[in-house]
Amino acid sequence: MPPAGTTIRIRVRMSARPIDEPHRTASQLELLFDLTFVVAVAAATAQLAHSIADGHGLAGLVPFLQVFFAIWWAWMNFTWFASSYDTDDVAYRLLTMVQMAGVLVLAAGVPAAFGHSDYAVVTLGYVIMRLGLVVQWLRAGLEDPERRRTALRYAAGISLMQVGWILRFLLVESGVLPSWSALPFFACLVVLELAVPRWAERTRTTNWHPHHIAERYGLFTIILLGEGVLAASRGVEGALEAGQIGSSFVVIAVSGLGLLFAHWWLYFLVQAGEGLSDRRHRSYLWGYGHYGIFAALAALGAGLEAAVEQSAHEAEASPMAIGYAVAIPVGLYLILLWAVHALVVTERVVHFGAVLGCVTVILLLPLAASQIGVAAVVAAIAVICALLVAVTIVTHAEGLSWPRTPKLRRAVK
């Protein structure tokens, strides 16, 4: 290791970092790495927003979820590896830069994936990202003898999956496989991807740091909330250019900001670090469950952008469709957030009955969009989420606790 105070590390042996390392926080390199995902998520969100506004929201949902999986899984792999083996030396930084380049290449291919189902550039970017990660795992296997088998399993599993993704692209593009088989093939590869960490760590688990992981997930949540602000601002820009600023526009803009703020508040009501430390065996479900949370936040940004655009000029999509483009992501976010938090905490912060009631009302609101308007639907959704936050705060401030049924008690254990 270099002397204390030195920021230049030419070469540091890659060994497992302690799981109880004090004051472990995200590094500057990790924060820089996340910025490339801002670009990738923004590209996917913008394309989904256009699909919603044009009345093709369902058609745009499949490519959105596919592209978002590639983005999320690449971020996941880097984050958990860094939590175990971040040496921050020259080789580590350069290989991280390779992965960042892959993210940018993937982002460049998002419009083609949405518009023409052309995943060539997306696949190339994914391969570049994963190539850098494979080299990192090979280095870990070489320099950390105690966990060599685990590291080499990761390298082998990731490499094999890359062959699978390339093969899928070539077979579909060449016409060897019919176009309808592309989605089932994709789903199979996703299942295998998710199985790689579980298989690799059967020999010996990696030393990921629970508080560091919780912080990294929180930071990515903030990035996705920021994407919602960016998406809404794109809609505002379009409305300003059209010169059609009315009361509906103002209501949606203000409600959208309040909705995103309520989502932020609800997420950080629970500090997951201690829970992950006590329940490390729940980490897979906790980590994988965030795919739905993150995708819902990104989709919410697209829905808000479409709603703002609709307030400025007549959109191809119906008011009910745009209302559901906001309501469904909010409902999914609330349900999945409760489920993910329940995995790692012993005392629930938000009662499931309150969440279920809110989600039910939220999903019914768009049915009245044709009568009351999209702006009223978005405003009502924002009010409901704000009430959920307020009730939760008041309940805990007064020292009250939600009753725990035997069934839910068993589910949390």
C-alpha cells in the first residue's frame, strides 16, 4: 500500500476487503462510474416517454425492460464486485473506465433498439462492459487464493453468458430463429444471468460490505429520481416551445415534483445497512428486488414526461393511458419497496395495509382520466403518496407501532 495521504496507487494486491470495515462509503470512482448510467437511463426513459405519448406504450415497454435490465445488471455486477475488491489502483481504475465506455456505447444503441428492434450496438456495449468485469474477476482469482475458486467461477459464468448474448443476437438477426423466439430466449438468458452469482458463491461467499451496498443502492435510487426530474423537464421544454402553458401544465409539474419527493422520502425511511448485516442470506432477494423498484422509478419519469407533453398539446395516447403510465409505476414502486424493506428489517416502518390501500386507489384513478383530466389524476396520486408519508411519520413520531399479524411476522423472519 502507498504511504498514508497518498492518492496514487500504482499497484495494490487485490484481496477481499473486511465486511466490517469502519466508515466504508462510496468512492469517487464509483460516483464517476454512476454518471455514465445517467446517460444510459436517460436514453431509455426518453424513448419510453415518446412511445407512451404516441400511443404505443405497451409496445415500448418490452424494449425498455430489456435495455433497462442490461443497464441495471451491469451496474449491479460492478457494485457488488467493488464492495468486495475495490483496490482503487491504476489497473482497477483503467478496467473501470472500460466498463464505463461500454455503458456509453450501450446508451448510444438505445434509440435503434426502440425504433427498429436493432440490438447490435446495445449488445456490443454490454460485451464491452462485461469484458472489463471478467478481467477484474480473473485478477481477483489470481491475487486472492482463499476465494480463487469463487472468482474463477464468476469469470467463467460471465464469459459463458456473454457467448449466449452474442449467439442470441446472431441467431435472431440472421433469421435462424424466428422473431417471436427473441423474447423467450432473452428471458432464459436473464434467468441464467441471475443464477451466476448464486452458483459462483456456493464455494465461498465474497466479502461485500452491507453498509456500502445499502449506500450504493440509495445513490442509484437518487440517480433515478433525478432522471424523473430530467424527463419532466424535457416535457416542460416541449411545452414552452409550443407556447401552451396552462393550469394543467402547472398542476402536473408541481405534482410530479411532489411525487418524486415522496418516493425519495419513502425509500430512505429504512436504513438497510444494519438489516443486510444481520441477514446476509437475504441479499439476493433484496438486491434482485431492486430491479423492479429501479425500473418503476425510470418508467415513472417517462410517464411524467408524457403527462407534461399532453398538457401542452393533444397527444396520440388517451388520457387514461397516460394516467396509467404514471399510476402503474407508482403502484409497483410502493408494493416492491415494502416487500424489499420487509426482507431486512424486523420492525416495519410502513404498514402493508396502508400501502395496499394507497395502491388500490392509485390504480383506479386513471379510469376517471377522461372526465377529470390527466392533471387531476397526477395530482391525486401525488397527494396519496404524500399522505402515506405523513401518516408514517406521525405514527412513528408518536411512538405507535403497527400491529403485526402472525402471517406477516413469519414472512419477515
